Amino acid sequence: MPLTDSYGRVIRDLRISITDRCNYRCVYCRTGSNGVQYIELPFADYLRLARVAVSLGISKIRLTGGEPLLRAGLLDFVRELASLRTLEGTAPELALTTNGHLLAQMAEPLRTAGLSRVTVSMDAVDPERFARITRVPRSYPAVLEGVRAARQAGLGPVKINCVLLRGFNEDQIEAFGRFAREEQVAVRFIEFMPLEEGRVWTPEVVVPLREVLERMQRFLPFHELPHEPSSTSRRYKFEDGNGEFGVIAPVSLPFCGACSRIRLTSDGKLRTCLFSLKEHDLATPLQAGCSDAELARLIELAVAQKEDRHHIGEPGFVQPGRTMVHIGG
């Protein structure tokens, strides 16, 4: 029987944050302050938890951070994950989300190790604007090189994630439409969520799906593509067939009712929602010597408590104690 929560949602997607370190300090994510302590489990622990999760029905694994390409030993870890077998007898689909800064030299080795797809976080296509958002000078050329290397390596379709913040980069929407067509990538615009360290989120800062579509329509006509119920993104194709974009709209158009995801933080806590106020500790029992059967039972109990939805924008909404970079993007 597949891993199922109390609302009947089948859980097939696991996101593993392998580090909360990052070489960027993006304005919507980190405050830029120093003195942060980082916690990372040994890869052997992540691998064992992934193996147990796959035995329960997980068929898609995404590696996140922080910035996952900062971890030494990543290629060996990807090879180990690629050797797992799902309930259907196939290898799990392996994807990775990165800021792309180190991707140019890693793309081909990652593909060879067994990675299927890559998503690059990229919040502007103007070099100066990009550096202002990331707080890293001259960062744009490295990321662009990484995007192109990922395409050449066959880690496609390469997706670009752009978090939109009013007053920062909403004027980049049309430029990203051109970028999608010129670079043959799928751009995903993401509504800004209240998960940043600075706690500056307000509804007024969110650029909603409706506005993205209005601006893109002025650029070029497009039509909506079919999407699976569990998909986080509404997808669109330009009418001439060249270029795709999408919008992930957790604020204005939540997709909680078909959510198929759980998350493992870099310190071994299982989270059943980005906005969970409760975490389920797997690292402590694992390191204390519990069996795979006991780990499986802990995962099943956590999934049974998965929230029905988040409560962004509702009266009494409480932000989770962790921010996005410490949960895993």
C-alpha cells in the first residue's frame, strides 16, 4: 500500500536538504548576517532515510539546500540514490535545486552519476539586478554558464525558479519570457512566501499569478498546458511553440489539496509541510540504532499527521520557526 496521509493524499515526493549552507545571501531569504551555525548529517544517514522512504512508496527525490553543490561527496551520494529501487522496481527520479553558481563544472558529472533533472534558482536576467538580489558581485555569468552546461549535459528540461518580490524584480517577467525562448528552458515564477529570515513578508509584496499572466500576455500570446493534480505549477506555452513558463502560486492559488510532498531537513527532521509548526525527529532514533522497520513506522506516523493545508494570509497565521534556507528549498 502506498504511503498515504489521513486525507487520502498519496505521498511520492521527498525533498532532502543536504546542507543549510549557501554561497549567496539573497534578499528574500537571508538577512546577510554572520554567526550562523550549520548542521549537516553524514550522507550515510540521508541515504538510509531515503532507502526507507523509497521502500514505503517514495518515487521522486529532490536534493536541496542551502546550496547542495557545496557538499563534498555529492556525486557519490547521487550514485547511491540512483541504485535504490522503488516499489515499481525502477530507480527513483532524482532532481536537484541549485543556485547554479557551481553548476557549470558539476552538470556532466551529476548526469553521469544518475541525476535526472536540475532546477536553477535565478531571480533576474539583468546582471546588475541579479547581483543586487544575491548580494554576490559578478554572479550572473557563472549561473548562466551553469544553465547552459545543464542543458548540454541532458539534465532537462532545465527549469528556472524566479521568486517575485514587488519592488525588486517584477519588471523582469517579460525579460524571463525572452530568456525562456532564447535559452530553451522552462521558467517558473514563484509567489513570495513568508519564510525569509528578515520576516518582512506582507501580502502587498506578493506578485500574484494573475499579474504574471497579464504582463506575459502583453509580451506574447500563450495558452495553458495540462498539469497533474499534484503539480505545484500552472504551465503555459507561447502560441508559436517556442518557450514555456509557469507560475507556482501558493499564496493566491494554493495546491495543498493534492500535495504529494514531505521534506527532510539537513539535521534530520521530517516536515510534512513547508509551514509545519511541528517537526518529526528522525536523526536521533537513527543515530541511536533503531531498525529500518522502526524508522518506517516513524515516517508513517508523521505522514498521518500531515496538515490539510497552510494558512498564509489568514487571521492568526503563524510563520514556522525555521526559514526556507533551514527547511530546504
